[in-house]
Amino acid sequence: MKFEVRRARLAQRMIAERVVEEDELPLRIELAGGVDLSYVGGMAIAAAVVVDVHTLKPVSKASAVLNVKFPYIPTLLAFREAGPMIVAVRKLSVRPHVLFVDGNGRLHPYKAGLACHVGLALDMPTIGVAKRLLCGELGEWRGFEAPVLLEGEVIGMALRAGRGVKPIYVSVGHKISLRTAVRLTRKFTRRGAKLPEPLRLAHAEATALARRLRLGSSL
């Protein structure tokens, strides 16, 4: 199937219009999930993990291995990675109340990053967490937080775990406000860690699965 950038951009605009930036979460969040992805050759390995928010211990894990169907094009990463992530999350034995996605949400030139695609496909509150700043400019740091602005609009927040620590970039994926996304990211990040625990565990799982595939082991 030929990948057409023009059609992908049109889809992004439609997705951006459908994203909900208000809290549609249960009154009590008991389960938080994370999903990340690694590559081995032409295969994408997605791993999803759900934790009990009281203990931050995993209660469910799932993975998906799919052939990569789309080329790598900056700002169109969702068309390459959303599919495997969605499959992995759907295989979980429990459905998380909120899902951290390794990638951007509204913090995107078209306001339709990976976390938006995943959230809309799963009809689930999602939070985008990225390790690099894709677009926009940082506003003034207040403590360990700084807004990310694009054309004068706040589209995300940079968070630091401490002085001298590189920030992560948090943004709305779907069905959540930026304020709540930042609060939950802080709440579910262990002391001394950079990533929220569900996403840290998903990253570790995806990395381990990729290593096994490289060594020729079956999953």
C-alpha cells in the first residue's frame, strides 16, 4: 500500500478536531497504563503495561509484534507506531483508566500526535510523554515546570525531575486536560525516576522483547 503524505495530513486535521481536552476520567483512578515501542529490523514491538496506582506494581502486560508498514516521516510517526500500540493495549486483561503513551499528543505541529491517535482509536484518556521537544518554544521555568508554546498557545508542559535533569514533555492525548495530565504524570513518577512508572515499565518491556528477538528467541 502506497503511503500518501497528503492523505495523512488530511487525517491529522480530522483527528485534531476530534480530540477532547477535558477530563473524562473516573472519579477514582485505580489503573494506569503505559505503552511503548521498539524496532527490530522491519518489525515494530509494542509493549503495554497496567499498574495498580496504589502500589505502582504491574497487574497486566501485553505485547504485539507487527511488520512496519509506513516509512519514517517526521511529524507522521503516528501512522507508523499507533497500530502496534493499539493492538498491544487491546490485548491487556484489564483496561486502564488512563494511558501514558511514549510520544507526543497535542504537542505537535498539527496538534495530532501519537497519543491523540491512540486515544481516539481506543476511546481512552491518554497522555503524551516525549523525551525530546518536537516543536514550539519553552516559556519561563517555574520550579521544575515550563509551558511549551506554539504560536502563543500552550500545547504542552516541560517537566524536570530535579535540577540539571533533562525534561520530559507532557501533552494532552485525548479525554484529559493538560493540568490533569501534568498532575498524573507527577503522581505516578517514582522519586528519582524520569518517566511515570507505567511508561517506564512499558519501555523496559519493549526493550527486553526487542533484545530477545535480536537473539533469535521466540516471544
